[in-house]
Amino acid sequence: MLRSLEQHPIRASGMLGSRTAGDTDGGHMTEGGEFDPEHFFDRFTRFLETSETGRPGKRRERFNGRYLALIHGNRDLIRGARVLDLASHDGRWSFAALKSGAASVTGIEHKPGLVTKSHENMEFYDLPRSSYEFVLGDMFERLDDLGQFDVVFCFGVFYHVNDHMLLLSKIARRNPATLIMDTNVSQIAARVIELDYEAVGGTKLVGQPSKAALDAMFESFGWTHEYFAWQESGLCGPHNLSDYWSKRRVTAVVNCRSREH
């Protein structure tokens, strides 16, 4: 099943990532003083500088498009929720969750420098210190130290591990209502996990699951899920967010309480 944005589809070009003369860090605000969701990272530009992923010239467009699909499209699930952000990087999605009304966020990140950046970013935008926490360490080890959460973000990390079922099991123990999964997927049609070394000459073996394998893993926990309809959203195309356009990357919203009903 496919999930789409509630609002009218946004054009893939000419809107996202555009910036007119005179725009500043305070630009793209609505009349009520809130941010324009189509230009979230035009309003909060610090994350364009602190990110260590993606090409700098493409970050604005990519981050804005992903914000609409991952955060804004799920704002009703996020509002009032205790959010766990796996591989939280510089805290951009934790921050976005709080700006969308999350009660609190906890990020797990294994790079000390990125944990420092996360705290600095939250302080820069003057968020209450009691609303966020960033935990340094391996998520496989640190997950068991944490309490319960309502929503779990698993963005851009599932294809960097090789024990996918263990990770899902640890997530399940946090008893979330919702898991939002955003991951690269193997293009093999069968239920497989395609193994490779993470980098040329590297020694860490990681696995990229096929979409069919994702389906099987979610279903093994009794969870139901919907995929975001990237191709119909107007957010991506052959030249922007092309990994979503070509279906090499997918986003799923997983109902982790399905078995209870």
C-alpha cells in the first residue's frame, strides 16, 4: 500500500530548493510566524552547514524534500510523541520532530563530533534543554539502556548494518506505536539482503535489504506498513532525489501495534 502527502502534490522542480534574492535564515515564514514546511531548511539553514552527508550544493533541495515526506507528512504521528532518532547525525531530524510538536526526542549517534554538533544546533535554535537528549555510542548497545518511545526514526542507517532482525527486535522492545523507516534497498526482486563491504577497500560487511525482504521482516513482527508514494508526490525526479525516483530508496511508515488490534 502507498501513502501520499495530504496536501496537493508539490512540483519536483522550481519550488523545492529555490531561494530568491533577499532570503535569510529567517525567510520562508508564514503570516502566523511559523515556518513554511516546503522550505523548512531555508528557515533553519544551520543544518545545511553542519551535515556531513550529501553534496553541499544539493543539501537544501534534498533536505526540504525529505522533510516533507518523513516529518511533515507524519506530523500527526509525531505531535506529542516521545521520539527515538537512530543514527541521529547532527540532530536535524530530531530538531524537525520537536518543531513538529514532539514531546521529546532522544538521538543515538556513534560519532562524538556529531553529538557535539547536535547539542550546538539545539542550543543555537534555543530549544528547551529538557526536550532532547543525544546518546553517544553504538545503537545496538545503547538501545537496551533506553526506555519506551512512541515513534522511532530509522533514517539512512538500515543499509549500514548486517543484523537487521536484531536491530528490529531491539526497536520492538522500546514498544513504539510507529516506526518510520527510510532506507536504500536492493533492486533484487526476491526476499534477499544484498551483502557488500561498506566502502572500497573496507572490512565492514553491511547488508542492503530488498523491498520484499523489508516486507517480510516487518510482517514477522506482526507489523503492518505503508510505503510513501515518492513517484506520485511531485517531490522527486530523474535529477532531484533520484534515488527515490528510481526506487533505490524507499520510505515506510510501520504500525508496530498492529498485533494488538
